[in-house]
Amino acid sequence: MASTTSPTSGFFSSSRGQKWLYWVSGIVFAAGVIAIITVYATRGNSTAASSNPPASKSQVTAPAPKHVKASPEALQTARKFLETAVVRKNVGASYDLVGPALRTGFTRKQWKTGNNTVIPFPAQNAKTTAFVVKYSHPTDLLLQVVLVAKPHALVDKRQLQFNMEMNKIHGRWLVNSFTPQYIVPHLASGN
């Protein structure tokens, strides 16, 4: 019988072929490890693989909005919003104080019922609470306000902090967002 061994099977069974195979497989393995490390190390922060190409010299980014002092008109609107929509007194008057983000889908009649998008809070300090200006630009304003509940009000928290976003729309300042700010509770020492 004739032997059916191929020339390559003799090469791989030789000492020289096995050393060659050992080195080639080691190089392929190292290249795979490097590729995996590169993918994981640059995942999420690679500008080369980003779908947004880097800005060229001809592209101009918009400048940051100019910081301005909070408008007295905006603060007056914010105060009236607290006194009406939030404490639910004369709610119908607040319809003209809110922007499209809060008012969308409500008629004046529906809004007036108090069943609207503004979170109610029985604040005793709606007329006196301080406004903390987080930012103020010519057409948008973010205020933080702390409201304290009336003494016998049935609420989970006696005091809540809210963020109130306002936008200047068609020359008028309107409240476009009013959201409570979650505050992480602090445990007493020893717990």
C-alpha cells in the first residue's frame, strides 16, 4: 500500500513546523487580546468611531447664552404662579402664567378645575419664599424655591424644594416646568 501523507502533514509533525505553528498561534492570540482591550478601553469615548465628525475650522459652535440678572417681571410671574397654581387658590388666573410645556392639552376651563399638570403644595410661604437663581439668560431662567407646608396640611414632607423653569415666549415670562427636587434623606449617626 502507498502512503497518503501530504507534504504539509510532514511539516507540522516536524520540530521546525511545530515551532513555527506555536509562534504564529501566539501572535494571532496576542493580536486578538490587543483588539479586545482596544475595543473595551475606547468604548464610548472614541472620536474616530463617533457618528458625529469632529468640528472643522469652518464650523462655528454657538456661544453660551449670556448671563443676565433675573428679570423683575419673571420673578413677579413666578410669585403669582406659586400663589395661584401651586397653592390652588384662584387657579384660573394661573392659566396665563404657564407656558406650552405645562398647558398643552388643557383648555382654560379644564385648567381652572385644578386638575392640571402643576403639582399642588399647601405652602404657607408662597408669598414670602426666596427665589434662588440657578441660571438666568435673556430668554430662560431656572429658579429653586423651598416651600413649607401649612401646619395641619396632610403631606408627606413638611418642606419641599422645587425647580421652576421659566421661558420668555412672545415677550412674556411664563413658567414652563415646575418639578420637586428629590433630596436624599440623611440617616442619623449610628444607623
